[in-house]
Amino acid sequence: MAATIEKQLEETQAKWQQTQQELDKTKSELHDVREEFERSQSQLDEVLGELEQTHFELYQLKEKGEQQQSESNGEVEQELEETKSKLQETEQLLEESQSQLGETMAVLEEHQSQMEQTMGVLEESQGKLQQKQEELEQVKAELAQKQSGVESELQKELEETKAQLRETEQLLEEYQSQLEETMGILEQYQSQSQQKHQELEQVKQEWEQTKLQLQQTKMELRKLKGDYKPESIIKDVVNILQETTKEEKIELPQKFNQGSLNQHQRIARVAEYCVQTWPGDLIEIGCFEGETTKLLAEVAQKYNRRLVAVNPWEIGIQNPQGGEYEAFLKKIELYQTNVDIVRGSSLDEKTIALIKSRELCFAFVDNLHTYDDCLSDIKTVSHCQGIIAVNDLLLNYEIDSAFNKGAEVTQSRKLYLPICKEGYLLKL
């Protein structure tokens, strides 16, 4: 409210100042009118003086005319006419001056009326200003009284808040004490949990060993029953190949992409059969962007095995143009915990030694497509207990020759269907 009154007071003061300025302006104009009136009065006085002078001269001329009537009536009449003309001009000038004087008086009266109105407005504004000042003083007094009351209430609330704060601090100390006790109990439980976790890990390891022993026992039983005969294994693998090649068509002449329709799934099925039949991990030599790797990694994760993925992923070696390794990682990201990536050439001595140190049940060779390189990879995985798959037998004669030579070197039986791109070496 005080702000509103102060604002109104400021507006009233501004109006009063404006009115004062207008009054000063009116006074100045009135002063100018008075000066003009005085000038007109002076001119009128001059005209009246000239008129009196003219009458005087006329009177003298009349007297002179009477005296000299006999001498020169013509000259007197001429002077008389001139005098009359001057008299008429003087009377006309007098009328104009009187008219100007009337107009000046009218303007003066109008300015006087405006000045009276302005004075009335000024007096009214002064009254309002005084009233607003009184209201402002009253509001200030009320505000001072309220401020005193508010300060008292705030002080009271402050004391209450301090008391609540002290109570809160006491509760906080109690909670902190309880929290410390809880943390002690939690640490005790955590220690027990870690112990249980270690025991669980030990049980898992024992379970894995038991599973491995059970699998080996099953394999021994199959051997004793005759189910582990080479003919039986070949029959099982052939069934897998036939199931995954139903939609394939033999093309004559054979084309490079023949047998590729379900090849990734077919290789994964054979790998799963190997995992179920022999101990050891899986290996893929030549992964590129990981189409087959993804399915093999899924098998490894399902049976708690490892997949060794070997590939250099270097521009200039095989066909990479950049980005293949990133695509590979994207493909296997769900199974990466079960994949051991070897980023290097399978022909490198360190890589060969690493591969030979791993127990294998399945190997997929899909690396460099030359006779020597392909045969070298077959020899590197020759210790595989299960099946070695060699890709792209239809690509060229060298791969096919390396496959045949690999069967001889590893003393394996060859299994190859013309409808498939890959061939299989069975260590029986």
C-alpha cells in the first residue's frame, strides 16, 4: 500500500511540476501580451498626438484662411484638401489601432482566464499532494508498527526452530549410533556372504568337474555299448548335414556360393554335437565380421566351454577394408565372456603354440585360401579330438587339395557332401 501511495505521490508531484511549468509559460506569454499592449498603447498615444496636432494645424489653417481669404483662396482650398486627406488617413489608422487594441484586450482576457484556471488546478494539486503526504506518513507509521510485530514473531519462530534443531541433532546422533551398529552387522553378513560365495564357487567348480567326468563317463559308456563307433558318428553328422541342406540346390556347374544358405547354422549344429561328444573347447580360424563366430559362441556359452577366435583384422591381409573388427565385436557382445580373441595370424609361431596348448573338440578353418596356408591351419588344429571343418572347398583346387592332404596328415576320415561348401575331417 505504501508503494502505491508513494507512486501516486510521485505522479501528483510530476503533475504539479508540469502545472507549474505551464503556469510559468502562461506568465511569460502574459508578459509578452502586456508588452505588446503597451506598444499598441504607445502607438495609439502617438496617433492621438498626431491627430491633435492635425486638428491644431487645421485650426491654424482656418484662421489663416480667414485672414488670407482674400489673398489666395485657391491655395487654401488645396491645403485644406490635403489636410482633410491626412485627417482621413489618421482616422483610419486610429480605427485600426483601436481594433488591434480590442484584439489584444481579448487575448489578454483569455490568458487571464487560463491563468486563473491554472491557478485553480495548481491549488487543487497542492491539496492532493498534501493529502497524499499525510496518507504516506500514516502508512509509514503502520508499517513501522507491523515491522515491529513481525520481528517479534520472527524472533519467536527462530527460537522454536533452534529448539527443533537441537532435537533433530539428538535424533541424528541416535540414528548415527544405530547406523554404526547396522553397518557392523552388515559387515558381518557381508563377510559371511563372501564366504558363502567362495563356497558356491567351489561347488560350481566341483559341479563342472563332475559334469566333465559325467560326460567322459557317457563317452566311455557309448564306447562300451558300441554307440561310439566311427560309423555311428559319421551317421550322426550326416543327419545334421542333411537336415541343414534340405533347401540347398546342387548347381551345375557348381558355384562358389553353393551350400551357403544355412551354412552358419549347420556348422554350429556340428560344433554342438562335438561339445556333447568330446571334451575341450571350440576354435575358429578366420572370423572376419563374426557371422559364424556368434553361433559358435552361443554354443560355447550354453555348454560352459570356450571359443578361441583367431583373425588378424588388418588391412592388406585377406579382405578387410576397415571396421570389420568393430562389426565382429558387435556380433559377439552377448557371448564375449566365453570368447578368447586372438588378434593375429594363424601362421605366427606364438599363435600356433597357443592353439596347440588348448584342448579342442571342434575346429573351423576358414582362413587364407591357399594350399600351404590352409594345410598349415589344419596341422595346427590336428590335435582336435572331434571334428575339423574346412570351408570353401568349392573356391579353388588348392583348398580341396589341402583338405585331402589334411585328412592324410591328421589320419582323419573325410566327410563331404557336394551340396555343402565345407568338408569335415573326423578324428576316429
